[in-house]
Amino acid sequence: MVSKKTEREIIGALRRTRRLLPPALALMVGLGLPSGMASAQEADVNTEAAHVEVFDFEAEVEPAVEAEVTEDSLSYLLLVDTFETAERIPTRRLSTPASVTVITAAEIEANHYQSVSEALSHVNGMVMNYINGSDRVLTLVDGHRTFLYPSVKMIDRIEIVKGGGSALYGSDAVGGVINIITKRGDHNETTVDVSTGSWHRHHYEVTNQGNDGKLGWFIQGNIYRSRPYDYRGAGAPTPGEQFSDYDDKGAAVRLDHRFDDRNSLTFDITHYSGHSGQYDIDWDYYPASSVTNQVSLTYNFKEGTSTPGFLRYFNAYRSSIDLFHEKGEERLQGADYQNGWEFGQHRLIVGFEWHQSADKSDYIDFGNIKRKVNNQAYYIQDTITMGDKWTVIPGTRLDHNSQFGNQWSPKIAANYSPDDQTKIFASWGRVYQAPTPLQLYSRFWRTLNRWGIPYYLEVHMGDSNLEPESGHTETIGIEHDFSDKVNVALNLFNSNVGNYLDRLDRVTYYDNDETPYYLNNTTYMYVNSSSDKERGLDLVYRQRIDDHWSYNLGYAYTHKERPSGDDLGQGHWRMPRNSYTASIRYQNGPWKASLHGMMGQGSGGSNYMEDDLAMFDFNVSCDVADWATIYAKAINFTNQNNHRHVDRRFNGPGRMFTFGLDCRF
């Protein structure tokens, strides 16, 4: 294993000997891709970027070891050999009974993603934060809950586990888990990334990382600004989509102190402030704004072994004010502990969590009453290896909610590997989710003004008698490496959730001949609807053509059965029944390019997403020097009416161009 310094010197020499390629944009245009091609992940496929983490389960090894990468490595297909989110311990790709997608730092850098949402939108089967049609998805940062995504510059990888994860992660992991893992400072480097583009978007970001042997640090700061964006068919009298403008500032620091090869301490702190709605002059109201501060401290022990452990405390606070919910404060804090042991064919982990969520809002119980919900959880899981082919993983979780008592969430999963290139897996798990304080206690109404006259009456009505959701999920899948250049993965899923927590919207329009306005009366009532059923499949084909070209093809089918109509089933029409994704990537010398498309059919509604659409994103970049890269991006080039925004209230932007410069010192 060569050192990172030696590896960078070798790669630098290789780069200097490579031939320059004519502009990649011309090559991509000349490729003549069909209109049905869709989005998946794109990445830098050079040797420097494509590290694959490998864990030796036969013996303890040094932490954070990376495998040497050859020209024949499956990393060209964006496959990572080892990940940790699926079972909360390191597991190998072909022995893990789950469908897992990993977005690496190399992929993020090659595509110059500017947000986590943009990176997730290129994953097959995902729209917004929906995984295979489910909006019950848990998002973590370094394994703990949070209010805020980190900057993409700080991300080492994003692990996306499709399928129920309630046994290990709790009630809101019904559809899957997204774990964003941030970087440890491992070498001295400063980066400056500046970009500009459509709708007066200006992004400025600076990072600095370093390591002195014991202490590693990663520091990030950014300023993001934009005017409101438009989208096809908007037709609104406002300058653009409401509240789509932003003036955001953020900063984050991660510190890692290593005591020895097995023990370290990680501290991170993040601050973010955001403003929007400053250009929406129609409403006689204040712009939206929010401030988020969060901190975590984690003691990591037994690092580099097959059963690492940790002890963590985290605390996140957010205050916000917006058009819809007035003033509010949220706090989420908790303590997590996990330990594990390996003996014989067993790898046993146990864990404890204490989490407290608190809401203090003008719309909770007529205002200014803080509501707290405590949840204690205990989980246990055993990974049992049976010979060279079978892995069986039973586990269960006990949640004690301060308002709903005890709830068990068992799970069983099995993986069969008939050879070194194949895995066949299946899993079953019980799901459970308790109502939130907003759904239980909201009692609020107010009138908003437009042009100085009453226009909008909003009523929130919670129900303290709501019942928790409960049900089950199942997955069956197969993955096979036909060679070091071809990989296919198929995942079939099913879920059935009863007492589905939904929002009943009742809208009434009042006409008044005596005044030049009408009143739009909307009542939001939180209810338990009958059930939410989802089933479908997720199919991905990956192939590396040669040293420069690779591509992905994907298809996802989602069938949802949920009470629908004008009142119930908010948001379910925004997931297309059929989605087709494709991406093609090119890299040679300093040039990198990628083209991504997503075609959707059968979204079943006219709001936020067309019934049939074909969207394309394009990225091209060139390393003009060892220390500088210029890049250009085109997002939604076909200008489709879509919904790729994480916030379901807003539409996604129309056609958008971005130009940037990324410098490294």
C-alpha cells in the first residue's frame, strides 16, 4: 500500500503524460442519446478519485484503509465495496442483504454538485427524498439525526439504503435511510469554489483541511445567493416561484483527535442562517428566515475492527419564521451508544438511544407552549455467517415513547452468495411511527393580507387522539457482477402501513360582491387514514465501455395505494409510476463530462410534475492547471415542469446554467 503522498505524485505524473481531448461537450452532443435517457450518478473515473474501501473481517486492520485501485476496478462503475449504514457496522457489498447506493466524494467533485438534493436526484428510484415512492425516509449526518445537510465540500460519501430500517434506526426509517458521512482532514489543502448562473445565482465557498498526525481538521464557510427562479407553466404574477430566492450563509468545523490506532474523538459544530421570500412583494408579510446551530461530540472506539463502537451526544436547534407557520423553535438532542463483539460466526451489536424533540411555535396549542417528546430505544442485532455462502441477520428494537409507550420492531434478513460475483437477499421488518407534536397539538388560525386586504385564512387542527402508524416492509433482491466491467442489480419492495398519518386539506372559496377580494379558507386537519401501500421494483445496469467511457441505465416502477382525492393523500402524485434513468460519463486527461436524464410516466397529477417528462442534466469540466478546474453545468436542459425540490410545497426550477471555478492550494 503506497502512501497518499506517493500516490498523488504517481497520479500527477500520469496526468502530465495523458493527451488532451477535444472539448467533451462536442463529443456528448455528437453521441446522439435518445430522449428517454435519465438521471443516475456520475463520477470522476480517474485513478485518483476512485478509492474503494475494503475491510478485512478475518483480522483487525488499520482504520480508514483504502484499497489500491487498478484500471480494472469496479470503482469505474461507481461501486463501493464496503459500507456501514445498512447494518451499522462495516459490511461488504455482496454479503449485505440490502440494496445500497453510494455517492462518493469523487462523484460529487466530478459533477460539481452544489447541494445534497442535486446529488440525490441522480439516484435511480429517487424523487426529492422519496425512496422507491416512500416519504418515510430517515436522513442522518455521520449517523445522527440533524436539521441540516452539510455542504457537499465536506462530504466523503452518501450511503442510501433502500428498504425498511426501523429495527436499527427507529420509526422514521420505513422507506430507507440516507446517511451523509463527512470528511476527516487527512492532508493540508485549501479550496475556493466560485460559481454564477441563471437567476443571479452566486455561490462562494472556502474550505481548509489539515492533519498533524494526531489532530485533523476540516473547516468550511459559504455564501449562497439567488433571485427567485421560474419554471415552465408558472403563470404567476410574482417575479418567480414563491420563496425560491435565498440569501444563505453557513460555516462548519470538524475536529478529529486520534488517541491511538483504535480510539479517537470527533467534534463538529455547524451554523447556518437563511433568508427567502424577499422579492415576493404581493404578500403584506415578512420574508421567511431560519437560523440553525448544531453540535455533536463522538468518542469512537474499536476503530478498524469488524464491530466498531461509539458514544455520542448531539444537540441541534432551529428557529424559523415563514409565511405558512409564523414563528417556531425546534430542538433535537440525544445520546447514542453502540458496542459490538465478534465470536465464532457471530458479530453481535447492541445499542441504546435517548432522543428528545421539542417544539415551541405560535401554532402549537394557540402559541408559545413548548411540547417535548422523549424516546428511549434499545436494539440488538446478530450477523451470523454460515459458511462461505449464507449470512443471516436477526435483530429487534424496543422504543419507549413518552406518549405512546413501548413498541417492538423486529427484523430478519438473509443473504446468499452462490459465488464471488453474486448475492441474493431478502428481508422482512415491522415498521412503526408515532405522530409528531404538530400533528397532535396544533391549534392555530390567522388571516394573511395581500395588497392590504384579507386574502387567506389558514387553520391548523391537530388531534391528540391520533394513533401511531404500524405495518411491515419486505424486500427481495439480486446483484451480480458479470465481469469487472458489468454489474446488474434488481430490488423488489413492498410495504403496508396502517393508520397512515396524513393531512386532510379542505379549501373553501368565498365570493363577496361588496369587496374587491375573495377569501381562500384552507383547513389543515391531521388524521389517521386507512392505509398506505407501496410496491414496485428498482433495476440498475452499469457498464464500463473502456478506460474513458462508462454508463448506467435504470428503471423504477412504483405502485401506491393511498386514499386520494381533493382532500387526502398529499404528495403521493409527485412520484411517477414509471421512471427511467440513464447516465453516461467520460473522462480523459483533464477533461470530464457527464450527461444524465430522467424520464417519468404516470405521475397522476398536474401539480409540480407533468404526467410525462424527460429531463436532462449536463456537466463538463477541465483541469486547466494542477490547482484549478473550470466547469459548466446545465440543469433541466429540456425545461420540464418537475418537482425535484426537497420541500414539497415548491416546484423545481426550470432550465438553469451554471459556470464555476474551483481552485486548490
